[in-house]
Amino acid sequence: MLSRPAIKRLMEAGLIEVEPEPVNIGPNSIDLRMGASLKRYDRGGFIPYTDEAGKVHRAIDPTDPPALVDLPPQRMFNRKTNRWAEGWLLTPGDFYIGTTLEKTTCKGVVPHLDGRSTCGRLGIEAHKTAGVGDNGFSGFWTLEIQAAEPIFLRPGDRLFQVYFTPCWSTAFAEILIRQDARSLNQEALQSLLYGELALLETEDLYAQDGRGHYSADNAARAAAPLD
């Protein structure tokens, strides 16, 4: 995992980009905020299934998932602060798809999305399974959100974080298999492994063939049909 100095150095080198500028870079991660889009699957697109007892169930068909419908932010009055706020009231048991406010781009590192500790303590699940990007990731993060308690979220809430692991190049593999690498002391080996950007894979990038699925805009998208 990259440290804060390493993250900043790779940002200076253009291998990690965040737009707009990060509001906070932590010891091992960059904080991300809730975007302005939140959606939910259209329940009218659920498929009716009938079980052997004749009871009808409505469910998502993974081979033909329903469309997403927008949940526009609504004004809610906070009776404690006596102020109006704009956001979304999330209810337990419902599933939401949103996006981050920030767009991230990575080369030579693999990005990982997770909730900040605050997110977890509030009972918010930031993602179900899609928390790992690819070397070459460029886009807005899709948030697969569920809440354990009723919670009011606002656009711009700083709830998420992205951290990075190096994506080693063949130069790294050569170091591992070279016999003379074993003779290096730990300090020299660490300097060799982490001191050169050439040891990061920056050529074989995801979506360089134009077939990537990452979104260049911040619109949340439904699941693709399961093949």
C-alpha cells in the first residue's frame, strides 16, 4: 500500500490524478465525497416469478436488470438545528447506486475504494463487491450503498476513501527472479523496489483498447446483463 508521501509523489509525476483537488490526503489514502447523483432500481422492472405454491414474487433478473431511476435530493427540515438541508433519506433494506464527486485516474497503481471509518460507524456500506479498480482506471467511482439505520446523506459528504497498491512491471519480476537480488541487503532492496517509477507498470493499462466500462461522467449506471 502506498504511503502519503508516495501518493503525493505519484501525483506530482502524473501517475495519480484526482479532480477536483482532494480535500484531504490521509496517511495511506485520499478522501472522496458523495456526488450529486443517487439512483435506485426501478421496481416496475422487477420480473414476476411464481413458486410451486402459486405465490408471486417480484425479483431482479440478472440477465435483464431493470433501469435505474433518479432520486433527486429533497429539502428536509432538521428539527434539532432548525435548518433546512438538501440530500437523500436512506432507509434500511433499500439498495442505492451513487457516484463519487471526484474523478480519479491511475497509472502504475491499482486503486481500491472503501468507506472511511466514519462511514462504517454510521452503518453505511459503501460498496458491495466492486471496490477494486484496475491499472489505468479513469473515472468516477460507483457507490453501491446500503444503510443499516435511517440516515440523511448530502452531496459532498466526505464518507469514502481510495487507497493504492503498486502494479509492478516486468522489471520487478526480473528483480525477483535474478539470483543476485538475493545478495542485496533489505535497505538496498527496498530502495531498488520502491525508488524507481520504472518498476511500475504504466504501459499495459485497462481500457486502452477502448472497451473499458469506467464512466467519464458522474452518472450512476445499472448493472450490465449477466452473460
